[in-house]
Amino acid sequence: MFQLELRWKILIILSLSAILSFSLWFSANAVIPQLNEYFNLTPSQTSLLSIIVTIGFIVGALTYAILNLPDVFKTKNVFALSAALGGLTSFIVAFFVESYYVLIIVRFFTGFFLAGVYPPGMKLASSWFQKGRGFAVGTLGASLALGSGMPYLFNLTGIPYWRVLISISGLASLISALLVFIFVKEGPYTAGTIRFDIANIKEILRNEKLRLVNYGYFGHMWELYAMWAWIPIFLRESYLASGTNYSSLLFFSLVTFLIFLFGSLTTFFGGIFADKIGKVEFNILMLSISGMCSLIIGFTFGANNIAMILIALIWGMSAVADSPQYSGLATEVGDKKYMGTAVTIQLAIGFFISIITIRLIPLVVDVISWRYAFSLLFLGPLFGAVSLNKLRKIDKN
């Protein structure tokens, strides 16, 4: 009985810690209007603020995996140190950065250290759950989504200084580091060491089912982070274009936070639904809904704020809900001996793809306006859904 209570306590602490630490990811994006004014940013420089964190995360994920740090050192120490260093980068931005190029360098390391938070967090959560492991992993996935939206909640405090707002994320990450270091330990159900080994790539490429799962994930990533990065700007620009005089900062911050909040809820409960109808079927459904939202939301630009909010919320709910299921599918169709390599490569390629679309959106806006820009993202869900449908047909045969 005590063991049952302890595992739930640790899952709650890990989830809270993930929320607090991942507030670092979009902490700069949430104050883009202030940063634009302070640094006189171009659209390319604005997009690079999102891209550089993603690049840092990819480099960090590969570094942590190749050096096998969560197995060489205690997993909770890797999480705690990474969260603390990530928080430190936020304080550097808040109190010392005066140059845009220094800001970019520091934000790279923010992403790098976040790679030492999420995968180790998943490992720690899994170590406490043999039955219900999917639920535990889904809970961490939901925490990532909610944490990513926290900076927009900080905006609602009305604090006008971007340095103070960014430092709140730094403080939150330091608190998460302390929580994990003091209260969390590894559970009894460790899965053993799963190492990254480049020699396993040939085996991974031969597995047709795993390739199709990866294609589904790549289509999902084509859409997700570009939507997360640019939907606040879209909301703000649309709100201003509609001629409404009330605070645009309050509007886009509140709606963006709700997008992340609702997305975290569907990610949390989506795992239960996916278990009932099947992971492949659930992911196809989410990709279909999110893809349709990307096609139609542009037509509300500057015209109908209520319709825009409703579509944005549905998009936020569907675009992220399938995220944890791809890892689950990979473990079901792949050989455990190369799962460490397979998941690392899946993650790295997926985030690299997100860099492409984050960069493309402002370029497309310049050419065809916000009304059609998000339609570009529809290609990802379409490709992902077609790939997973092929996987479903193979399983039926």
C-alpha cells in the first residue's frame, strides 16, 4: 500500500517539475512584442528565437544519448542538474543579455539543457510503473505541453518588463530541480540500460512498421512546434486587424495559454482513449482533426475572433494529443535491443523537421499572408495519417 502511494506521489512531483522546467521553452516567445521593440527584430530573427531552442534540444538529446548520461549518473541528478542549468540560462537572459546574438547563444543552451529534463523524467516515471506505464508517460507528456504554455500565463500578471517575465521561468526551473533532487528517486521497475548505438541503424531501417510509425511522427512534428511557435503571433495580428481596441497582449496571452492547457488535457486523457480504440486509430483521428484546423483557421484572420478562438483551441487539443503515442507505438513494433537508438533518432529527426516549418511560416506569410500561411502545415498531418493508415492495413493482414 505504501509503495502504491509513493509512486503516485513521485509521479505528481515529476509532473509538476516538468511543468515548471518546460516553462523555459517558450519564455522568450511569450514576450516577442517586447523583444521586437527592444532588439528591433526582423521576422527572420524572430523565427530564429524558436528555432535555436529546438536546435539546442536536438544537440542536447544526441549528446545525452551518445554519452548515455542518465545511465552513467543517477537519473534524478541528471534531471535536477539540467533543470538548474536551464534555469540559469534564463537568469542570464533576464539580467545580463544586451545583444540579440548573445541572446541566441544563451537560448541554444536553454534547449540543450531541456534535453536532460524530459527523457530522464520519462525514465524516472516509467521506473515506478509496471502496469499503467503508458498512463505515467502520458502524464509527463501532458506536463510538457502545459509547461510550454506557462510563460503566456505569466504575461497575464500584467508585469510590463520582459526581463522579469523571463526570470520567472528561470525561478520555476530552479524549483523543479530542487523538487526532483530532494523528493524523487528511481523506482523498482527499471527497464535496464538501453544504449544509443549507431550500428543499430541498419536494423531500424529494415523494420517497415517502425518506419511507418516514424513517418507518422515526422508528419506530426511538421505541424506541432510551428503551430506552437506562431499561433500567438497569428492571434495577436488577427486581433489587431479586427480593429478591437482592448489589450492585444491580454488577448493573445490568454488564448495561447488555453491552447496549451487544453492540449495538455487531451494528451493526458488521450492515452486512455487510445488504449480503447487503438493507438494507430487515435493518432489518425488526431492528425485528421489538426490538419483540418490548419487549413481553415486562416480564414478567420481579422474577421471573426470567436471562430478563431474555437478553431485554435480545437487545433491545440488535437495537434499534441497523439505525441506520447508514437513512442508507445515504436516500442510495440520495434526490437527492444535498439529502442534507445530508434527513439533518439526519431526525436532528433522530428525536431529537425520542426525547425524547417518554424522557419517557413514567416516566409509564407510574406508571400501569401496569414490567411493561407498555416495551410502549409496540413501537409504534415496528411503524410502522417497516410503512413499510419498503411501501418493499420499491414496489421490487419
